[in-house]
Amino acid sequence: MSSVTEIKIVFENCMYGTIPAKYIKGLCIDGIKDSINFFHNEDSELVFHKKKVAEKIFIKIDKFAAKLNLTFGVRDEDKLFDRILECQDITSIELKFSDDTEEKFLPVWEGSQYENDLQTSHVDNNGNLVIKIGDIDD
């Protein structure tokens, strides 16, 4: 069985940050459901799209990851922790495994197009970043 090597957090505006697995103190993705969509693209071709939607996502990121910059952002110096705390708009969590496979999970989403009312983020008493999406008990 392969292990997780990194986690990619993608935001609503296509910015993203990559976190090496050594900085992940906790991860739970629960209530996963497959969603299948068929639609016609601009060329009238029928497109099949399968995705995994998670009812609950919990991530605890080690305080030492606070120094990490966004992998793709507006400015090179933008910090991933700051971006997560400023906007509640994570659109996907992508896990990369040691065998070079990847798995993508979309969180449940309520609210506006730009902010997910089901997402909260805070720094705990130990300086770790805690992200919760969905109905997660403390």
C-alpha cells in the first residue's frame, strides 16, 4: 500500500498550496460520495465527469508549516496559513501518494460562490492550523 506524500489544497480562485505529508498532524475525509455528471461542452460533445464529494473534511497542519508559501498564488511570498485563514474557500483536497497516483476530494459547499459557509479555520493553542469543512463536532 502506498503512503500519502503531500496534500494539495486548492482555493476558489485557482490558487493552491502543497503541504508535505510530514506537516500533516491529522486528516479525516468522511462521507465520501461519487458524483457523476454528463454535459455537452461548447463543441456539443458529451462529457463525462466523475468526482468524489466529501461531507466532512478535517485537517490539522503542524505549526512548522506556517512558513510554507502558496505553490501557485498572486505573490511568491504569500503564506499558505494566511490564505487559509483569510478566506473560507477550499474547493478541493488532493492527495498525492508514493506510487505517483492522486485522489481528489471536493468538499460540500453552502453559501456564496466565493465563500463556503461550512468551512472554518483557526489556529489552535499549540499553533497548529485546524481546518473543518462540514458538520464536524469539536
